[in-house]
Amino acid sequence: MPDISAKRMWICCQLGAREHYSIPRGLHQRGLLAGLVTETWVPPNSILARIGGKFGERLSQRYDEGLADANVYHTSSYAAGYELFARIFKSPAGWSSIMARNDWFQTKAVRYLKEIVERNNKGSSPIVFTYSYAARKILLAARDLGCTTVLGQIDAGPVEERIVSEVRLRHGYPTDDEEQIPEPYWDAWREECEICDSIIVNSPWAREALIREGVNPHKLLCIPLAYDPPGKSYHFQRRYPERFDHSRPLRVLFLGSLIARKGVYELINAASLLKKAPVKFLLVGSSPTELGFANTPNLQCRPSVARARVHDFYKSADVFIFPTHSDGFGLTQVEAMAWGLPVIASQSCANVVTHRVNGLVLPAVTAEEIVKQIDWLIDNADVLSNMSDCAFKTSKTFRSDRVISQLLQRGIAHT
């Protein structure tokens, strides 16, 4: 694996605000970003920034001050209009729509990619970085332009799909035909893995999953996700009681999509088993209709909120729980730790948690194991202050400057 020249420029293509723009921002800070290609970019002075309501709030998150003077290529007006139309007329959000949007973005991105390469044709060709499932056309065009290609793998691929199907079936909700990921989706992904020079996975869990699917292990680079807290550091002194009781219960927070993959079924069952214990659960995120909370009075569910509004939930919690069945990384672990929150996490994601140091590790994603770890915390309230300090220190190791350094130092794999 040859080292990446510190002077080689990068082009980042991403659909959505993935990883809160940490990779393009980190490259730009080092003077290595030739361009960022995305579908929506809404600076504060944009007309789109004046849109109110939840839709406008979401649009306002599609910008990063760290990239204010970067070369950003986008189709914001069209993308915003498309999303607004879909919301008003309730267009179906099935896999055909997802694949069509991915394909549309790639077509637009290829046009910008060629423009950026032509403008930066000074010596060595750029490195093109783009994310899985919306990358095939981009990678093909980049290869034809003589660029080095890097695919950012966002999850555990087909292995993850099979795990989720098994979990849903186990809880009585089999995956129907409309929810099943179509084979052309995976065919395009496998082609992406073949085309690219290197594949970045964010955890050993994701790496092993891809190898099980036949992906060339020599292409795989394991580099974690980056997280930079916006504005000032979140760290503040948490106050934990000497013991938990019903007047001051242990407050457990889950934040994310309330879906089978995230271990929500097991979490709800655990809450039910802990009905008489001094513990309260708060689940924040979008919820499918199949979830029921009637028999879990110690559990509350709130709808999803914009990223800028999650701070109060982190502040008021005692611990964060992330019982995922499969995540390529699980960035909310680091985000919670940046608030000094100890984390209870599964092993099917990035290895962020060190057991009984900055949180607790679930040996298996079951209601019984969740109950066991919660009970331990209730009985050992005195450890939480130290866990909180360790969690905050852990979050610092995932800042973008460190992660970008790994990206530049590891090199580009070649088959």
C-alpha cells in the first residue's frame, strides 16, 4: 500500500449530509479538497434557508461553516423541490424511489466530477471519494478520468439485510416484498466494490461482513468515522445521585430510527421487564406503526428532531443505549460521549465502548442482556461519574483531524 501524497487533491461526492461532512471538511482544512459534490447545500444567505417549519429546519442542516469557502457543487433548488413535492403528494418512499434518487444523483455528480478534474489537471490526478449505493456511475467516470477511487462503505451490506430479516421474523414481523431490498441494488453495489481501488469500512464488524460477501480483503481499509461537536465543547459536569430510586430513576436515552435493526424490539421488551425498577427509558426517533408501548409505562417515545435540537435530550439523560443488531459504525455513540454520556452498546458496530470504563458492552442483543446491564448500573451508581469522564475523553479520539490523518497515512489499497 503506497502512501497517499500529502499534495494529492481529493474530490468528495456524497448524497446527503453523511458524517456531518467530516471528511470533506477535514480535507479542506488541510488544503486537499478540490471539490465537494452533493445534492443539497443551503448557506445561511440562501433563499432556501428562509423556508420555515420542519422542512426548512432540515434544509438548514445541509450546510457546514467549515466548508463556507470550499468549492461546493450542488443542485439544491431541484433537490429541495423534489423532496417538497414528495412530502406534499406523499410519494411512495420504497426501494424503487431510493434507487431512482441514487441514480439521479450519480448522473448529476458525474457532470460536476468531469468539470472539477479538468480544472485541477495539474500533475497527479485527484482521488475521488464517494459513498456506497450511490457510487457506481461516479466510480466508472472517475476511473475513465484516471483518478484513484475510494468507496466509503456505509454499513455491513447484504449481511446486515439478512440479520434484520431474521430479527423481524423472530418478533413476528416478516419482511414483505415491498420492504425487501431488490437484487439490482446489490448487483450495483457489488460492481462498486469491483470498480474502486479501495474501500473504507468503519469497523471490524463491517470489514468481516464484507469479506463474508466475497469482497476482496486487500481493498479494505478500516478507518473510523469522525465527529466534531459543533461550537464549543459539550463537556459539562454531570450530577449522578448516590443511588437510584423511583423519585430519581436512572434515565436511559435512545436516539435514532426506531427500527428492528437498532434493537428497538429488544429494548421495549427490556423496559417491560424493568417496570418495577427505578429506571425510565426515552426513545427519540421516527417510529413504524408496528411498535407498541402500551405495556411499558416506564418508556416514553418522542418523534425525531433536527440535529440542532437533540442537545436537551443528551443533557437530561444518565446513559445512552445503542443495542444495534448491525451498524457500520454507530456515530451516535461518539456524539453521546461528547456529552459525557456513558454508552451501553452491542458488539455489532464500531468498538467505541470499553466495558465498565466508558460504558457497558452487550454480549448479545437480547432483552435479558439489556436488563442485566441496566440492573448493574442501578446497583453501581457510584461508577457513572468516572464513566462519564472517560466517555468524554474517548469522544476526543474521533475528532476529524485524527481521522483524516489516518485516512492520509494508511494509503490506498491496490489489488
